[in-house]
Amino acid sequence: MPQENVVLYNPMDELDEDLNINIEKLWKTIWSRRVLLIKIFCSVLAFFILLTFIMPKKYKVTADLYINKSNNSNLMEVNPYVLDEASGPAISMGVDKAINNEIELMKSELVLDKVIRDNNIIYKKKFGILPNKKEGEYLTAEAFYNKGKKLKIENTKNTNVITIQYKAGKPELAYGVVSSLITHYIELHKELNTEKSKSDTKLLEAEYKKIKENLDKNISKVSGLPAQSMTGIGNLSAMSAFSRSASSAIGNIRNQYIAGEKSQITVSEDSQKLTHLATKLEWAKMVEQMSDSSKVLVLKEPKQLRPFEKSSPKLLMNIILGCIFGGLTSLAALIFVEQKSEKLTYSMLTNKTLFDAIDKAKKIENKCYGFNPQKVLVLSFVQLPMAFINRFQVLPNVSIAFYNGTREYIDKISAADKIILISKIDITDAELYKDVRDIIKDQNKDIIYDVTL
């Protein structure tokens, strides 16, 4: 028995064919609309480039401040005796909390009001033309900080560094705001630390004076016998058993000894308090001296920018944005034009499209013959060349029909098993083509090829 040749079905072959057709269809769709796409892309790109020269220039000035952790909050990290508002030992704050306190200090009216006046930042007409009741008045600190988000004061995470940034239309204003803010913040910072240090020192000095006076009084009141007087009392104790006067004398000596011990304990306790307080007072005075120097180190000084050193708009950035938005706009225009076109376009075709049907007639013929005895209907929306018609009429299972707007073509679709559609780009009516496709789909007929001339 002769062995039959078995051809195994490989789904990858069909996948490769569909993929190639999709890419070809996509390329033809884009190429057919190339003039439109180029015009839109160039227009959008030109618009973004033009924005570089017509948009108001912005200048950004930045500065970095380092808040000395060891000196922060009145030497709280170092001084073990620093006093809180309740006049007791303070608990050291975390770095984040301390830095946040400094940021809030910078944003306070005590600083920003001076910055506003230094740089003459006032209310102006709305949009440059509309009246403003506050016109000519200085901005409030809240309005200045929130207006346009021009001023940013941020902490670099997990560090003691605070970054100050300000954007303005003039380089002089941007520089002036940052410089002024740093100056007035350091002044306020220094003033607060100085006042706190002086307050601690005065409180400790008053307490020290009070304890010193008590100690002096207690020393002057010291009475009783010293411990050495108790030596030799053993002989008197032996005699007290035989003499009432000796017993009375021993009692007096013991009472005077106990009184002396109590006086010494009181003096000793006051001395310890005075010594401990003296240590606190020494720290407080040292802090007061150190508070005269700033706790802030300017890591990055604000820079006076030149006119060409603008932060925005940037030509390169606008070119990149122009390319991105130009591409997106062109794609949107392509989709819109393809969907709204009254004539058949490449994007409307199925994934089983064959371009240039005349050149691929042999492939179509073989495909139809391979489905024999199933009936194949070649439905054309355009006039076919006579040579093309003659080639398919000889096939026993193939019939050719032309769309004429009557219901006859629907009957022919119903009688066929497979369908081949033949159309022409920019010639075939798009709505008619879609209607025929919907009828074929509703009747569950398989489209072998979607052919274009």
C-alpha cells in the first residue's frame, strides 16, 4: 500500500501570514496619508519651537542650607541640661521634626513679610488688565508662598539640608528673594536661640542664688558635737551605772551629736544641689555665648543669573515635546480621517487582505481550487479585467458577482461557502463595503481574501 503524504497543519504559518499582512496594511495606511501626517507633525513641532521665543522666560535660583544638628534647637542634641518651657529637662527632638520646625520658621510671616518688602512684591492688575482692589499693596506671606508655587522650601530626605528655590520672570527678583529669605531666616534663627539661651541662664542664676543663700543659712546654723567627741564616751558609760549625773551628761552629749549629724546632712544635700546647678549654669552660659553665632551653614549660595541663563522655556525640551505631541496629534488625525472617509481606506480592510490582485491571480486561483467542492463567491465592487474573469470562470466551484445594490448579491452570499471580496482603495464606497462585510459576518461566511486592485 503506497504511503500517503500527510501535510501537518502549522498554526505559525497562518500567524506569520497574518502578521505580514498587518504590517503591510499598516505601512500602506500610513504611506497613503503621508502628506497629511507630515503637515500636522511639522505644524505642531513649529508651534512648540515658536513657544520657546514667545513664552515668558523663567529664572530659577536655588540655595542649600545645612542646619547644624549639634547646635539645632539651642544645643538640644548636645546640652544635657537645656530647659524646656516647663523649666525641666528637655527631651531631644528627632532630626525630621527639628528640620520641619526650621522650614515652618522660613515660611512664617516673621521672615516672608520682610522678604516681600525687600523685593517690593505687590499686588498687580489681574491678568495685567483687570482692576484689583489690592493693587499696589504688599502681598501677604500666605499669598506669596502659595502664588503660582514659585517658592519651594524642601528638606532633602534623611539629611539636615534644606533647599530653597524661587522662580521669577526676572533674574534679579529670583536672586533677591532667595538671598533675602536666607538673611532674614538666619537673623530670626539667631534671635530665637539667643533669647532662649538668655532665658535659661536667668532662670538657672536665680535658682543658683536661692540654693546658695539656703546653704549659707544652714552653715551658720550648724550646731552639736562633731563625731570625734564620741571617742572616750565608753568610760563615761561605765560610770553612768553608778552616778545619775554621769548618766545625764552622756545623754546630753548624744543629743548634741545627733543634732550635729543632722546639720551636716542638710549642708551636704544643699552643697550637692548647688554643685549640680552650677554645672547647668555653666552649660547655659556656654550656650548663650555660642548662640551669638549662626546655626546655619549655607552649602550652596544663591547665584545671580544672567539673561540667557533661563530655566524655561528650553529650546531642546520644546523640540522633544513638539516631536511627542506632533506624533500623537498625527496619529489622532490619521485615525479620524480613516474613520470618517467616505471611500474605502487601507485601515478598513480585513487582516486577510491581498494587495495588487492582478499580480496575485495565480495565488487566488489555487486557493479557490483548494476548497473544491465548496462553493466560492468572488464578489467585486469594481469592474474586473476580462482576463481575470476568464481565469476564474473555468473553476467549477467559483462564481463571480458584481455588487449592483440589489438583493441579488445577498442571495449569492447565502448560497456560497467561502467569499472573496475585491475592491479598490479610494474608489469603493466605504459604507457599502462595510454593509457587505456585516452581511457576510451575520451569515457566518468565511472571507478567504480581501483583495484590492
